[in-house]
Amino acid sequence: MNLQCKKKMMIGALLVATTWSTTAYGEEVATKEAPPVTMSAPAANEADVSVKSETPATPLVVAPTAVFGKVKKDGKYGYLAQSGALVLPTEFSELEKNDKETLIVKQKGKYGLFDQNGKSRIAAQFDSLENLQDGLLVAKLDGKKGVYDQTGKVILPLEFKEIFAAQQGMLAAKKEGGWYYYNAATMALLAGPFEEAYKFSEGLAVVKKEDRYGYLDVQGKLAVPCSYKWADGFSEGLAAVRSKGKIGFIDKNGKLAIEEKFNSYEYGFKQGLAIIKEDGKHKYIDQRGAVSFVADYDHVYPFDNGLAEVRQEVRSTSWGGVFTMALGASAGEYSVNGNELTELNIKRGFLDTTGKAVIPTQYDHVAEFKGDLSLVKLKDKQGYVNRKGEWVIPAEYEFLGEFSEEVAVAKKDGKWNYVDKNNKPLTRLLFNAGRDFSCGLAAVKLGEQWGFINRSGNLAIKGKFDEARPFSEDIAVVKYKTFWGAIDKNGEFVILANANFEELSDFHNGLAAVKVKGKWGYLRSDGKMLVEPQYDAADAFL
């Protein structure tokens, strides 16, 4: 099996009975919807919850890397193991996978924790239960919060107002009297109380004491005394502070590295440049405090991989608003809301470290970079530019997809093909629609039928299907003569098209959800039914 293909498809999995749609470029794809599956925060302590039998339950011992399928029946949720055995019955109003070993549940309005074998670890008794860090959970009851481990052991008692992961192995917790820092591994009290507490950055955390800010180190000592009216976190060895009226920067010893001379501060140092604002203009400064360049844009952001994103707001007249105003004036009404007369269009661009507009804000749309490429739209045409602002693929396509297996689906003059990063077409064939490549094949529509092409651009599986989805785990779900089935990469049916299958999901971890007579079950890749259809909804096994 192609492991890379398997991983990719697992990442893209959706709740199959709740919503299902697969990107099909060139045609509308219907989206089926069942009652939405919603998840919210969870809860904790210890006791027993009875587990009723729902389908034949076999003795279950699940490996630490086990995957689960979430199912729904009569508005309640449960979990199945990959063997088809019932781990948790459909008794829970909310249920989510906490990590590889535990499941957070909500039962009778309270949250608790189960392990992967269906055993209660923390009884459903809390108003909320949330993952904190490193196997620890924050429980809330009657407005108070505490910390529990995954066995139900109390790590911090329920006496805090707020708790957060402060990074670098630290927790911060607030109770009467202020904020305290704890070592997350030993729960030893490190420091406190403080009026305010923040996350660690580069080994130091901003704290406030007696109305002044300073910096705490990971040993719980004040590395920089609380003497500032305002302070921000460290980045690249420097932190912005204000002791009087202006803002400057200090080093980790508390020594002033850049004098306090700035009126406004926006972002800390990244790739050697920080952002301040003076006279209404954004300015990038170096670590000596000198202005490197002025960025005359409405919004500017820190550098990342050599480029900084900038945005320009462009307002255009709304003639509908003007017309409405004119009608009002003719009736003797002159009240005007200026915002109703304009439409805001934010355009994105990118600067290099010299301030040069590598990708100007003149384009109709510039997407965020994915790797070294950004999708750009210019006058209703799309193309790709690199980090130097050079056209890798000219803006000549009505549509360009994301790159998948080194090619992107592209529409030009109403027809679909695939192009590589040199703008070379994959094939001379033209299609009415196409999907992204997966497992070395892409579903394409020739006339009214779907088939598959390979990475050489040749037709690998001829067009004979009414519908075809991308391959997942070397199996593609297809509709043949209105019946759902599944084929291998040779185009042979591994699951015969079956009139009883109302819907069939993609395969994940060897299983697909199947709908028969309005109910969902699970089908193995050899066509045998693992779990008989009995659920209102069924999730992919992940």
C-alpha cells in the first residue's frame, strides 16, 4: 500500500455521515447533511459509568495507536474500535478523542474521561474538561478550576479561577490573591502571587507586581525587576518596554538596548526587524533602533521566510448606496452613513527585508504562501508567483487548484487539464471536470462519464463511471449505473456496485462507512460488512 497516499487521505478525512463533499473541479457537487456533530469543552474526577451492550461486544484490548470510529444513534454518540467492537455505547451527548489513549465524554450534562478500552478514568461530574498539556487536563466545577492527570489524580485542587499552559514546562493559575506559576512535571510552586501573568518566551515570562512589569525566569526568579509601566515578551533576544512615556527595547539582563524613543509599538523582532508606528506610518526597525524602511500600508506584519505580508484597504463606491441616498434626498431625508456608500476590498502583498514590494498589492487577490508559491488573481485570471514575485505560472487560467503530487488542476478556455510548476500541461487530453491527484491517479470527466488518468497523463482507467472519488488507500469509491462500489488502481471492482448502498465513504484504515436503508455501518475493503448498518451517522476511522 502507498503509505504516503494513506497518510494524505487520513489527514483530509471528514465526518462522512454529517457532511461529505469531494473537490470536483468543473462541476457542482451536492453536499449531504445530517444533524451536525458538535463538540465542546469537557470535564473530570473518578467513579464508574455503566456500559450497555449495543452490538455483539467482544473482549477488547486496544493498542496505544488504535483508531476509532465515532457513531451516532438517537442523538447520542459512541465509539467503535477498528475491530468493530463497541468501546463506548451511544449514550453520550458529546464525545471527542483527547489523545491516543483517552476519550472526553459528556453525559447527563457533565464531562468525564474514558480510556480506549471503555473504562471510566474520570467520572462525568464536571462542567468542563479540557486538555491542558502533557497528559494533564483542566477541570471546571461551580466556577472553580483544577488540574487532573489521566488517571483521575488531583494535581491542582479545584480552587482556581483560571489556568493556562505557560510554555516551557510551566503552568500559570489564578486564585484569590493573584497568579501563581507551577512546574508542570512536579507541580511545585515556583513563584507568585502576581497581578498579571503571561506565557514564557525565550525563557522569560512577563509578570506584573505592584502595578509594574518585569520578567520571571523558569526557576521562578525575577530575572528583570518589576519596574516598567508596560512590557512585552522577548523575541530574538529583545523585548519592548516602557518605563516612562516612550517605548524602547531591553536585553535579557534588563539592559536598555534601544532607547525609549518610540510612541507606538506593533510587533517584536523577527528576522532582525521589529515594527513600530510613528506619524501614522508603519516602520520596520533593526536591532540598533534605526529605521530600516517605512511601509506605507494599512496593515503590516512580521517577516517569515524572508517576506512580510502587507495589506491595503481599497474602497470603491457602492452605487446602490448612492441611489438609495438620492431617493432619500428626494423625499426630504438627508441622513447619510458613509460606510454604506463604500465597499471595503483588502488586497494583500509581500515585502522583502529591504522594504521592496516583491508582490505588490495591486493584484485582485494574493493567497498566503504554501511552500514557495502563492496563488494570485489578476483580472479574473489566476496564476502562481514565487517568493521573488516572479511568475511561475502566468495568470492565464480561469481556475488553478493547489498542487497535489506535483501538479495542479487548471481550467483554461472552459476546459480542464493539469499543469506542473513549469506550467507544462500534463496531457493533450482536455476534460469537463477533474479532481486532485491521489495515489498516483486523478479522477477526470470525459463527456458524461468519469475515469482516471495517471501521472504520465495517460488514461489509466477508462471513463465508465457516473461518479468517481479520489483514491484512498489504493481504493476509489465509484458510482456505476447509479450503484455505489469501489475499484482498485487497475479499475477492477474490489467491492461490486451494490443497489443497497445509498452512500459509501472513502476508505480509512481499511474501513468505509456505508449507508443502507437510511442507517450507517462499516464495510471492510474486501467487501465484507464489519458492523451492520444501525447508526444515524458514522465517522471515518482515525
